[in-house]
Amino acid sequence: MLAYSERELIARMVQCEARTEKEIIGMKAVATVIMNRVHATNGEYSRISQGGSVRNILFQQGQFDCSRETIRNQYNAQNIYNMTPTEVHYNIADWALSGNKLNEIGECLWYLNPFRPTCSNIFPSNGSGSFHTRLGDHCFYRTTPKYAST
């Protein structure tokens, strides 16, 4: 893991995770979820962030495919090390690090691209998140009461 700054990590993750989104709003949505996890006050992400570590959140095992160089023992070319962020990605990283959030996403902690027109009502499968909204290709989920015990 290279010693990238938090700004660099977020810019690379936003570029990688929102690469299918045509609009800046999709990139801001990803950045909002990342920072929501960083600032979580309870549950799994509170423990993982250890008081606000972007790095811990982005590299938590099994969370962001773009932080992994291999997936199922295959090289993952879509990883943050292969990204070349542009000014727009750095601007979104700065926006997120300054405490901004996309209102449409609110306090959501998860997103996924279901590769189909509908979103599941619950994600992750342990029931700790419920469907909130869809932006572009991605479904966004906010916490349920179960999340606090994760």
C-alpha cells in the first residue's frame, strides 16, 4: 500500500468506484458514503475508522473492490493504483474532506451496482441496511437498528 494522502486515496477511489457514472453527482455520492463511514459513531465502521481514518475505511477487507489488486485470485485492473485522478476527482475529495455531503445520500453507509433495474430492499444481507435511493447505476442504503450491533 503506497503512502497516498487521504485526499489522493479519496480521489482515486471516487474515480474507480464511480467510473460508470456520467455525472459528478455519482462521484459525490461515493465520497459521501466514504466519509459517512469515516465519521460513523457506532457499529462496525466506527470501530474500523478508529476515530476518523480514511485509510482504514477504504482498505477494510471485503468492502471496496477498487482497493483490491486481486478478486477471486484474479488480477483486478480496476483498482486505485491504476487510477489517474483528474481535477474533478481532487475537487470532490476536497469537497468531501471539508465536511460536505450529498443531500440525496444523507447518512447512507453502503452502495452497490446491482447490474439490474431494481434495488434490493435490504443490503448488506445481515439486514443492517435498508434501501434509501438510487442514483444512476447505484443503489444506496441507510442503517437499520441492526447496524448498531455490527
